[in-house]
Amino acid sequence: MISWERSINIKSPVEIEIMREAGRINAEALSAAVSLVEPGVTTQALNSAFEKVQKKYKVYSPFKDYPGPYPYPASICTSVNEELVHGIPSNRKLVEGDIVSIDCGTVYQGFVGDMSVTVPVGNVSQLTGRLIAVTRKALDIAISKMEIGHTTGDVGHAVQTYVEGEGFYITRTYTGHGVGRKMHEGPQVPNYGKPGRGMQLREGMTIALEPMVLVGTSSTTVKADEWTVASADGSLTAHFEHTVVVTANGPEILTLI
């Protein structure tokens, strides 16, 4: 389903500045979608709000027409409740107590910004709120490990240790990844691993870190639409993501307004 460019592309300062702007526009468009989240709103409306901002900047989403079982039909992914990633926007209306993960990308001057948030719909259960908080903190922990000399295993181990310590699960099937001229570049960055293993991080690496957390199982299944990935047991899931660059002064988030 995912088309990988395996090579590692170190970004120059000029390229990082372009990616910073790609990330800023992406974050602005995502904020427009998030602002609409409430009971009764369709996931297609979130997609439309996102596209309206992209149209203003004359940019586009790398998600639209992404190759797979058939070209992906939208500019964002909207994954509700047990849906972990790659949910397709539709006329489905959000209801009180749902959570929706909005995953999105923007191409600006040939470079990609990639990010995701999970948003509560109205009032949610205590478990749901804790799942969102743990997944968000797992992303913060991953970002903190993005230091020169650390490895992808260091990043994954830190996320896994925290999430599993909170009683939740990490998918073994889907990972973070390098990002730049293509949405999926090397290296892959799993949310699990062993310290010191994997690829060593170097200055100029740009990586989309994305903890994907499940309440009841690490196993997933693909729904009938051939895109939407859901927990195998139907339990809740959450997903947060930022594009981050490794610098001499530590990690910098590129997907901020």
C-alpha cells in the first residue's frame, strides 16, 4: 500500500527552510479542519476545509491520488474510533464521544510537510481522553530523542516503553518515516525497538514521527474499502504526527503554525 523511497536524503539549510514553510501551511490547513470538529459534522467537510486553505496557497496534498489498491480519493485521512490510519473522508457524521484522527500533508515547492492529530468529538470517556493524552505525549517523547548520534531504535524504544507502560499497544505494521521530496523516504522509524539499534540520526535528516496507539491489541486489519486500517478487535486507536528535522541544536518541529 505504501510506496517507499528507501534512500536517505540529507536536507540542506535551504531545503529545510522550504520544508518549514510546507509544514506551516499544512498546520494552518489542519487547524481549519480541526476547528470544525463537532457532533454532526461529516468527515468530508473536514477534507473540504483543509483543501480550502491549500487552494489559498496554491499548494496540494500528496495524499490525493496516492497509489494503492486504487488512487487515494481525498486530501486528508480521517480515521474514526477503531480506525487507526488511512480512513477516507465521506458523508459519515461524527457523533458525541467519537475521536477522529486527521492525517494530512502539503507539498510546497516540491517538499512535503506531514502531520496528524487525534481530536475528541464533544465529551469523551475517561479512557478516550487518556488514550489521546498518552499518544500525544508519546510523540513528544519521540521528538526529544531526535538528536545527532541517537538511533531509530532509541526513538522506537522510548515510545514503546512509555506507551506499553501506560497499558496500551503499539502497532508493529505501520511506522514513522523519512520525508522530503517524497512523502515516504528512508529511514523507517518504528514505534518500538531496542536502544542503539537501527540507523544513526544525522544532522539534516527530516523524519515524520507518528506514534500510533491502540487500546486493546497491536494487531490491525484493513477494511473493505481497501485503505482504512483498524484495530483487529475494534478497540479505540489514536495517532499523532509531526515532521521533525535533526539539527546541531537538537530537534526542530517543522509542522508548526
